Amino acid sequence: MSDSPAARLQKLFEGHRLTPTQRRIAHCMVRGAAEVPFLSSVELAELAGVSQPSVTRFAVALGFDGYPALRRHLREVAPAERAEAALEDSYNEYQQAVQGEIENLRQLAAMLADPSPVQEAGRLLAASTPLPVLGLRAASSQARGFAYFAAKVHPDVRLLDEGGSMMEDRIDAALYEGATALLCFALPRHPREVVDTLERARRAGLTVVTVADSAFAPVARHSDLLIPAPVGTGLAFDTACAPMLLGRVLLEAMADALPDAQARLEAFDARAAARGLFVE
């Protein structure tokens, strides 16, 4: 397991039934793990976009007498690297965005120290034929990239990257033809349609595997297996290097669970060479 401040904070929140507002505070704290132990309750409330009393209630929900007790605990379990933070202060906004993504990738690498969730996801996705892959709005590129490569090793991948009234029909069709699982990429801002689609999919019997920006994302309670990968927020539009890389890791795990994956790849390479598909 990782010993990073973010990972220790994540462990602190596990096992608690948090309200949506409290999940928002927890998500904010994980993303700012290095600085949170030095914030007042008012500063944390402003950073998370909630009220100061909400921060106090959050601390009590975690079993502390109040926010001061929580902050003392945070300074023990997630000490900030102040020298490193000072160095980051000297970066321009573009460098800070890159550094933020580097930290996101470190968090992902730490999470993957326990490969069992990804391996379980790979088995679930490999066993579903067809395999629906859902991603709307900001997450559509993640879903499309996964589906493109997955189709080279999986016999039937169904990309669901456009919302609307046909979505339920397409999921029903996949179920009728034997689908047992659905892979969802869910990134901020989370479209309501994604939440509604996952709720219907689970109700219909599909096992939902989700890649989301946080374990506290709105899709969490509608997922059977959620694997988090943080997004960068340093630029005007979020960056999603970690979710993209996690998608490739899931591809690897799925391919490992498909007995004919290597044969399919070799057959594709042979056809591509015969067609002169790629420039060497």
C-alpha cells in the first residue's frame, strides 16, 4: 500500500457513510493532501465550496470532537512536504499543471500496488460479450480510446459515447445479446445522464465497472467496482492523464483474461501488413 499523504487520507475516509457534501470535502482534501493539514476550517470550507459548519459536521462524522482534532490528526497521518511545496510555488501556471499531473500519476502508481481491483475488472470485462463502454461529454475520449484498442482483442465492443433517448435501447440490446458487464468512464463535470444510465444498467443486471476521478464521485453508489484516477484542475479545462493511463491498464488486465487475445493481435498485424495500413 502507498504511504503518500493522499493515500493515508483516502484510508481515513474509508468505511464512513458520508453525505454528498461530506464526500465533496473528502475529495477536496485528498486532492490537496499536502496543504490541508495547515488549513483552518474556514479555509477548507472555501476550498471545497461548502459552509464552515459542514466542515465541522464532517469532522464529527469521522469520529473527531471537531475540526481542530481532525487537523491535529491530519498533521500526523499526512504531513505536508513544505520544501517541495515552496519549490512548486516558483513554477508558472503551465509547469504547475504538469507537476499536478505528475502527482496524479504517482497516486495512480501507488494505488496499483494492489493490482487485485484492476485484475478483477479485467476478468469482468473479458467475460462480457458484448462489452458496452460508456463515456459522455468530457469522458467520451477516454471511452473511445479504450473501445478502439479493446476491439483488437475483444470480440464485441459497443461504444456508448452519445447520450439521448437511444441509450437505454442500446443497453437493452447489449443485455439481450449476452452482456454481463459495462465499463464506464466518468469525469467532471459529471453528466446526470451518466448517473441515470448506470442506475438503469445495474437494475437490469449489468455489473458496472467505473473509472472516475474520485472514490467520492457521484457515480460511486451506482458502480459495483470503482477504480479512481485523479484529474488535473490547474488549467481552464481539466486534464485526464491518469484516467487515460488507467484505461490502458484495464486493457492489459482484460487482455490477460482473454485466452485468444494474442492470436487476435497477431491476426490484426498480419492483415494490417497485407493492406499496407501503417507507414513503417
